[in-house]
Amino acid sequence: MKNHVVARLDERPRIPTTGMRGGLGRTLLTAFLVLAIVPLSTISWYATQRERQDIQREVTTKLFSVATMMETQVHQWVENRTADLALLAALPATQENVSALVTNATDDSIARDVLHAQLHALLAQDPAFCCLTVLDGEGQVLISTDTGIDPQTECPLTEQTITLGPEQATGLQSIMPDSTGETGLVVIQRITGPDAETLGLLTGWLNLSDLIHTMQAVSGLGKTGEIYLVDASGIALPQGQAVTSPGIEAALSGDNREGLYKNYAGVPVIGVYRWMPELGLALVAEQTQEEAFASTDAVTAAVVGATLAVALATAIIAAIVTRQITRPIVRLTESALSIAEGDMEQRVPVTSRDEIGILAYVFNRMAAELKALYNDLEGKVAQRTALLQRANYQIQRRAIQLATTVEVSQAATSILEPDQLSREVVRLIHDSFAYSYVGIYLLDDDNRQALLQEATGGGEEMATVKAKPVPVEDGSAIGQAILTGEPCIVKWNAERAQEVLFSAYIRTEAALPLRMGDQIVGVLDILSTEEEDFDADGVSALQNVANQITIALENARAYAVEREAAKRLRELDRSKRRFLTNMSHELRTPLTNIIGFSRLMLKGIDGQLTEQQQNDLQIIYRNGQHLLGLINDLLDISHIEAGLMELEFRDVNLADLMRSVLATASALVHDKDIELHQEIAPNLPTVQADPARIRQVLLWLLANAAKFTEQGVITVRAWPANGQVLVSVSDTGVGIPPEDRERIFEQFEQGSLENGRRPDGAGLGLALSKEFVEMHGGEMWVESEIGKGSTFTFTLPLQPDSPAEAGAGMVKGKEGI
């Protein structure tokens, strides 16, 4: 036995390996490195970003403070210069001398000398002014002086200040650089006379160089920090250079900004940009990002170095730990491969009490049990083979049961005869499961006995015994299943089976109730020669089959009852149509005579009548006409239902037909406050229709509208749309409730008047109208609102493919209802 097993194992191909010192060690080492480097890298990145954000916030705050301080300083500096210039312009001596120069007085040289002295005194007092100029009312320079230039020489910026008109408002103006390359601000003050008239303008050129240098000195923005002013035209003061950047553009547009930008030279900076609307200047404070973030870069380098050092130390430690873990696992793997190759004597030494030691102990125990298992492998294989065969048998039997269930379902849906259905079901169960006997029993009307409906299998003597009625109370398997409503399994021994069933081979009987809800209608009875044929799964499958049989039998019974009822209804319908046709013909002859003679008498042919007699005859004549119309409607209905109604299609001018109908319908509203309107499209096309039937439909709709309208308007419309003609009749009557809008198109159904009374008529007009329209291939519907009226609309196709076939098709459809 052992040699046989070893020989079989030797035939196996050797298991290939990739080396015992490979994958697991690399995986553990990689895991250690990832677990160490990823958190450190994440923390380092986060710390660096936080440091960078803090520095940016700190530098931005510093720049903001400097910008605020510089803005205040610039405002104060400009205000002081403006006050000095305003004081000089307001001096009476200044006003008198300027007036003398303007009026060309004889002593204008004295006035010029005095003004020169005053201007020089202001220049000497305040070095911020580099040039002072006095303009006359025409904008011409009266006198100009500056620091360091001869009094007779013009100020370098005179040519620019000349452009200032005499009506220039007092304030500031930034000017472009001249040939000297300097740019600055001009302060303007009016010189007024006694009557507040403008004698001239006193302008002062402010030298911004000292102010900007002072701002740079006190800003403390580091080596690369810079603070400067930019006028509205984009000129930096006092450099006179045109500059632009996103921050400067935002500030010039009136939007204060701060953050990371590129300056006018394209260098990344941290900047603060503020607009000073009173001065028309933008204040810019910037520091390069390189200088601001220098400390952050150093910290980043240190963190990266520390991360690499930690990663190296982690790699060394992980390599040592991995080796300690993988070495015992390699030994276990090698031993497992040896066992797989047939060496059942392999054992692994247990050198520790940790998880790996426990694994080695379990491995050794498994190897011992595996060796014992191989010692009686043949017996195990035989046992498992038998179990597998039995399982396969059960699976096959279950598959047969499921297939039989499907076939029973198919039979239930395809066979509607109860007897044929019973024969097919017992045949399927008998042939599929190879049972000895299968029978279907149904309860009698008193529910006291089970009567055999259909059976198959068994010998002649067994069939005779099973064909007898089975009392419910006799204690048999069939009776127990009926009483309890649950499957009943009975075991038979050979002697009793031979005695009762005339077959000694019967071992088991299964009675499965045919249950419809809580009601038991019968039993599916099965006899088998196998004692274990009806286990729990088998009984469950057979009960499902029994449930399907019950449903199928009930469906077949219901179908038979419905078929018989339908047959009787068809007979009644034919009798009704014959009765209506015969009675209508029988009534029309005397009714025609009544109408004809009453008409002759009303015309006076038979002699003069009294007024009372004429009134009576008028009533007889009108009622006769009404009754004749009802009879004609009944005949039309009977012809439609019998499929005998024929339409005579021809070209119909709907406009002419509708005008003719409206002329006739005027008599319907002669005693009511109702107006008849028509709205017919001018391009209304010709339709293929039966003019007599369409005329009837229009008259019925108009009569219906007049019947339910006491006052208002009845409107008839017609228009083409989408290959058909639409015709509608609208009224302003009582309207139709939503629940009645479908019912009124049925035969003998009517609406109701406002006072709840039923209107005159038999309720056939709308039903026939809908039938006639549908026979033409059209549709009819109603739209209504309670208290506001109703609109009945129908359609007529312009060119039906085959009018005769369309009409016949509608009639045929009605016949089949």
C-alpha cells in the first residue's frame, strides 16, 4: 500500500520554486521602508508648507504695516506742501503783485521782484519744492523759479505746467518726466482777487526723490525690499519709468491686493499694492520670494536629509527583522516541498514559543496526520467516491424534478382542458421520476370523498383498487393529506402491499395536498418501490409540482366556465340584435303612418281643425319624429354591431356641409338666448367621407350643445392640421364632470342638467357619433370645465388609404367586442 502511494507520488512533476530567500523578505523590507518613508515625507511636506505659509503671512503683514505707514507719511507730506502753497497764494502781497503783472501795471518789475523773493523764500524754507511757477488767466507763465537755477531762467517743467488752464481746480497732478528725466507731483493753488475772481495759478513741483529715499530707509524690507509710487498712467515715481505687473494693474484699477506675484521685472515677489484715490497714486511694497523663503529652503533641506537618514536606519533594521522572520518560514517551506514530493518523515525543529514556533508545531502535527491519512488512502478514496456518486444521483434527481416542474408549468399555460391537463401532468411525473403509480384525486362537492381524476402506472388490479372513491375519514394517506393540508408519507411492507395493492414491491406512498390558499381541492398520490424515495428535498419539490397542478386545474376550470359564459353572452347578443332589428322594422311601419297622417291633418287636407286639435297633432307629430329617430339610431347600432354598416365615401366640402347643418340647427335654439357662431379656416381642404353620416354627427353634437346650454354661444370650428381636418363644437353650458367624460360616449348613457334632471333622449347620439367618426378613421374626444361649457372635437383624415376598408375594419372591430 505504502509503496504504491510512493510510486504514485514519484510520478508527479517536481514543484518549481523561485528561491526561499526571495519574495517575502523583499515584501517585508519594502513594507518597512514604505511605512517609514511615507509618513516622514508627508510630515516633512506638511511642515515645510506650514513654514512657508507662516513666512508668507509674516512678510505680508510686515509689508502691509510698512505700506500703511508709508501711505500715512505720503499723505502728511503732500498735505504739508499743499498748505504751504495755499498760504503763499492767500497772502495779500501775492494777490496784489500777481494782479499788477496781469494788468501790466507800470511797476510790474517791482511786483516781479517781490514775487521772486516770495517764491525763493518758500523754496529756501521747504526743499521739497524744486520749482514754483505763477500762471496768468490765459495759462501763460508770469514768473518761474527753482532751487539752483537763475531767476531769469525758466523752470525745467514750465512747458508742462503751461498746459494747466486757468480754470484748473486746486489739487494734485502727476506729470511726465521732462528732459531732466525726473517725474513728480504738481500742487496747484488758485490766486484770487477781492471779488474771488481767478487772477492766476500758483503751481509747485514736488521733488519725490527725498520722500522715496526716506521711505526706503525706514521700511526695513531687507536687501531686496522695495517701496515706490506709481501714478495712474503706470509711471513709477520718482524714477519716471513705466512699470506694470498684475499687482500694479489691480491697484491702479482701485483694487487693493496682497500675496505672491511677479513684479514689473518678472521677479517672483511677495507684494502689497494699495491705491490712494486722494493722490491718484498706487503705493507698492515688495520683497523677493527668494529672500523671504530663504530660511524655509534651509529647513526643507534639513528635513529631507533627516528623512533619508531615517530611511537608511529603517532599511538596516528592517533587513535584520526580515531575516529573523523569513528564516523559519523558509525551513517550513522546504519541509512542505519535501512532503509534497513524498517524504512523509520530514519534521521542523521547534526553537521558539512565538507564532512561528506554534506554526512549526502545527506543521509537524499536520505531517504526522498526513502520513496516517496516506496509510488508508484507498479506503478514504472509495468512501468519498461513494458519497460523490450519491451526491451526483441526488443532483441528477433534483435536476429531473426541476425539469418536471418546468414541464408542468408549460402544460399549465398551454393546456386549458381539465381532463387533458390531468392526463399530461400524471404522465410527466410518472415518466420523469419512474414512479410505480401516479394519480390525481379531487374532492367531491360535499368534501367527504376523494374521487380519482386521472392516473397512470400500476397493474390492472392496482388500478382497480386506486380507482375507488377514498373517504376522507378512513385514515389513509390521501385522507390524512386532505385533513391536515400537509404532505403525508406512508411506509408499506411487502405483505401489506401485496394484500392491499396487489404488488409486493411497493415500499412508500406519498400523498401531497392540492392546495389553493387555505382550501384543499384534491391530492397528488404517488407510489414508489424505493424506501428512501421521499426525503425532505424530494417532498418539497413534489409539493411545488402539486401547487402548480392546483393552479393549472383551477385555471382550466375557470377558462371552461368563462368560455361557456362567453358562448351564452354571444347567443344573448345575437338574440338582442335580432330582437332590435325585428322590433325596429315592426315599429317603423305604423310609426311612419302616424307621422304621415298627422302631417296631412296638420296641413288641413282632411278638413279644418280646432286650435286644440292642432296642438295635439303637433305633439303627436313631434313625438313620432322623435321616436322614429330613436328607432333609426337603434337600427344603426344593430347594423354596426352586426358588421352590416356601410359608408359611402366621396369628396366632401366640409365648409358647405357645416353651413348647411348650422342653418338646420338654428331651429334648436330659436326659443333660447343662444348665438350660433362658425369659425371655418379659409383653406379647409376636401375630405373623403360619408356626408350623410358626418351631417348626422354634427347635428347630434349641436343638439347636445343646445340641450345643455340655456344661454351663451355655440361655436362650430374647422381647421386642417397634420394631414387631417379637426372639427369642434363648443358651448357655454353646464359642463361635464370628469367622472362622466368617458361614460357619455357609451350607449344609453347621458349627462345631467344643472337642476339634476335627466335630459330628453335615449343616450345614443354621442355613442353613434363616436362610432361614425372612428369608422372614418378619426377620433373623438371631449374637453370640459364645470360651469363654463364643453368642447367636442373629432378628426377626419384627408386621404385615407382605403376608406372602404377603414370603415369595414371599424365595424369588424365592433363586432368582436
